[in-house]
Amino acid sequence: MTEQMYRNHYAPLQLPAPGPHYSDPEYPDVDVAIIMESTYPYLKGGVSAVVHDIVCENPDLTYGIIHIAWDKNSPHEDLYGMPENVKWVKVLYLSLEVNRDAFAEACDPSALRMNFAERQALTQRLMDGFSALIAGDVNPLWKLYDEGINPATRSYNLFGLFGTREFMQAIAGLGFFSEVPFGELFWKVRDFVSILFAILHERMPHARVYHAHTTGYAALIAAAAARDHGTSFLLTEHNLYIRDTVNTKLERNMAKPVTTDYAFLNEEREHPGLGPVTLDERAWSVWFVEMGRFCYPSADMATYLYPKALEEARGIGAPIDQMNEGEKDRAIILPNGMLIESVAEAYYARQAARARILAEGRGHVWRFVFIARVVPIKGLTDLIRSLAVLRDQGLVNFHLDVLGPKDHLPEYYELCLRTIEELNMGEYITFHGTVNVRAMLDRFDLLLMPSYNEGQPIVALEAMAASIPLVSTDVGGMSQLIDDVLVAPDGHEIGNCGILTIPGDIHGFAAALRTLMEEPSIYERYCVNAYDRIVSFFQLRLVMDRYNTIYRELGKLPPRRSPLAEEGDDSAYPAQQPQGCYYRYG
């Protein structure tokens, strides 16, 4: 890819004149509306944990939660206990089954109240809007949204167009859609349009800042709501949603790039049995890539967890350079944070364990831990095979504990059990299921992460705060956590706290484990560095203070004094741009 190809400069965003203030009687105005898919507060996970930290560590702000679920069978139990500053949770359902009657009424062509010539002209404007989007101008499509979808400003019902012959004939001649049989195309368009209807047909409650924690549907809601209310849209990409969604759909390696030139659609499939990319796979890939391209220019600020993510985001349409052209950077690195006090007991207990490892040397029986959902992307079968390599090499002084839910993908869990049985590894591995990880953390010597995709996992930060080194694959933000040389605020360099390997490299992972098992002095250095990296760069309060500052800037709220400054310790916790947690691009 060339730098010129992926600079992603868009035409300046044209915003409508602000309308009268709107407040929903059921959902009171809030400072921040957090928008996410199938996570907080009804499912546990890394992103949910981050959001809960944001809400709890910023009690001076009020929040609403817009939770995107598939249907009414999705989980609805609050797993966190909503803090008092969360004023409401609004659930949006994507499934056509939930919205069928309202969607059918909206898509009735008679609802347009247009003649043939008017329908043709509107169809042409929509096709031109798609072309403008690809050329870097999102304004024609946003104008159509204001006219025909936005509940606050629409003068006609644009959804009615999607049920017309004029629209279907036009879409049938658009790009690869011309290859799709007309009957199949009709149902595919219905799938896409029904999702747009589900998330855009009703007005969102008022917030000063709409904070989407993914691109895709969350970002589209945030962009539309901020446009409607004349407020701000903050985007946080924990992982690259577009890349991950497309790669999952195509069954590609999750670390592979997805780019707006669609070159990835012409690659040879990794699994030969899959055959060429199908029309359905192509359609969904274009859907998510172009949705990202449409939403990115509306973001008033975008945050990423690690520096490499900026370059990856460029490839899928993020205007990184454009956002950072002014005096204020609007595409920034803001990592996850860790409350070191939460694992203090584990840290102090680990001091004796570290001394014992140094004393025992190569005779030490190593306690490895894998902490994650038992799903393919986490690479557990690879890890089982790596441990079998160690055993076959004569290193048998280890045990692996697997902590995490086993029911997310039962067939993969069964595959793990079969792999253990085939390799005769039963005595070396124990599954614990869902447990209180922090209560068990002091039992382990090494965190093993053979993943195919990671952002900046909280579990890694927790382990490092307990002075536990890592052996991980080099994916996502793991190099920043483990391997990059970091310069602390006082000027000293902090070295690595583990070893990175190539995803899927079973023998390389085994070799990394062997290095630490045979060199306890290296292990001890990694223990020291792990804790030092957390203290200097990834403390939760530093990160949360930065979020508070961003919310207040975007929401036009007065600044708050730093919590520690209020206690008389300005130097320990600067209020504006704390060193060690805020990275500027470039």
C-alpha cells in the first residue's frame, strides 16, 4: 500500500443548522451516551470491563448506555450493577423479526408519495451518493439522511424508496450486484435496509457526547445522533471492528489487513475447501467497509489502544492524517488502564514465588495460565500442541490452568478436549471454567496468550500488575504491552516483559517457553519490567482522567480538577495530559 493511497482525506463535513433542544421524557439528558454491540452491561468481556471502569471512575459525569442486541432472546441480565451515574440503558434490536411490522410499513412505496419521475430522480441521487462516498465525500448521503430518515428533520420517508422497482433496477446494475440473481438480490437488500431501519428510524436520547466503542452499527448510531442533536461523536476502536468482522465472515486469519481497495477479496483462500469468495461474502464485506468509510469523517475524535492501530485504521478508511492536521490531534493513542491496587495482594504474594523460582532454577515446576474464552481466535489448540512439543523435548515440569468460559463455542471446547486426548496431555492441563481470576492470580508464573487477534487485553494488564510475564503472539497491541522499549516519565527505559511469537507457530511458542524455563534470571527481569510498565504507562486513573478531559472538551463542559490534585499532589496526577498514558500520533 502506498502512503498516498491511504491518506483518506474526505470532503469537509457539512452539518445542518442546529434545531431546538430535544429531551426524551423516558431517557433524561446525559453527558455521555456509550454505544456498543452485545457487550456491557449484559455480557462480560474486555470491552465491557473498560466501559465499566470509565463509568465508575468518572462519577462526576452522567451516562446512558445504548446496547445493540440481535433480538429479544439476547441476554438482558445486568452483570455489573449499574452505578448511580448511569441514568438509563436503551436496547436496540437488529433482527427483522423484532421490527417486522414497522419496517414493512416504512418500506411501502406509497409512503413516499412520489410519482415515477420523482422516484427516479431520488434513486439517482442515492446512486450518486454511493459514488461520492467512494470518492471521499459523505455529504450527499448525509443530506439524504436528513431529508428522508432523521426523525427530527425528514420531509419524506426514504425507506419507502427501497421497496420501489426504480431502486431495485438501479441497485441491480451497481458493481458486483449485477452478478446477483434478482430474487436473491431483493432479499439481500432487505437484510441491509432492515438493519438501517432498526438503528436509525427512532430518535436517540440527548447526550453531549456519543461515545461509540466500535465502528459498524455503534458508530453509525453515534454519528447520526450527534448530527441530530448538534453534539459530539467520540469513536474508540478497541479492536478494528471492520477488519475483524470481515475476516470472520471470510474465515481469514484475523491479523490480516482489510483495505478499501478490496484487494483482500481476490486473495487465495486460506482454506482451499472454501472456494472463491461468494457473492454473499462480498456483499457483507462491502457493507462493513463502506459503513466505516461513511462514519469515520463524522468522528470529532478517535482513540486507539496502540500505535500500530493507526496504520491499520488508515487501510480501512480512517482519516488519520486529516484528523491530525490541526493544532489539536483528533486521532490519538489512549491505552487501557489498570488499577494496580486491585491486584496488590497478588503482587505481594508473587514476591515469594519469584524468589522460589530463582532458588529452584531449572527444577521449578512452572504454573502456566491461559485466561480467555475457549474459542478458536484465542489459539488454545495451538497452545496444547506447543506444550506437547515441550513434553516431547523432555521438559515436563509444568502445568497449564485454563481459566475462562467453555460454553461460548462448545464444539471448539470439544476439539480442545480431543486434542488433549490425542496428544496424551491430560495430566498437564486443567480447565476451571469461569472463575474469579484476580483471586487466583498469585498462583501462576506465566500468562500464555497464543491468540490470533487481540487489542490490548485487560487480563494482560492485570497479570503484569502482579509482576507476571507473558509469552504471547505478536498481534494487535501486544508488542506495545510486552516488547516495545518504553521511556518512563522520569526518563528511564523499560525493557520487555515477555516474548512475542508468530500466530500459529507451535514450535516457536514452545521455544519461548523453554527459554524462560531454563533461564530464571531472564524470567526475573521480565517480572520487574512487567510491573514497571504498568506503573509508568497503564495506570487506570491516568487513563480515566484523560477520558474525563476528552468528554469535557467534546461536550463543552468546564474542566475538573484532577482527583489527586484535590488531595494536594499535583505532580503525581496531572490533570491535562498525563505522561505515560497519552500518546500523540507522529
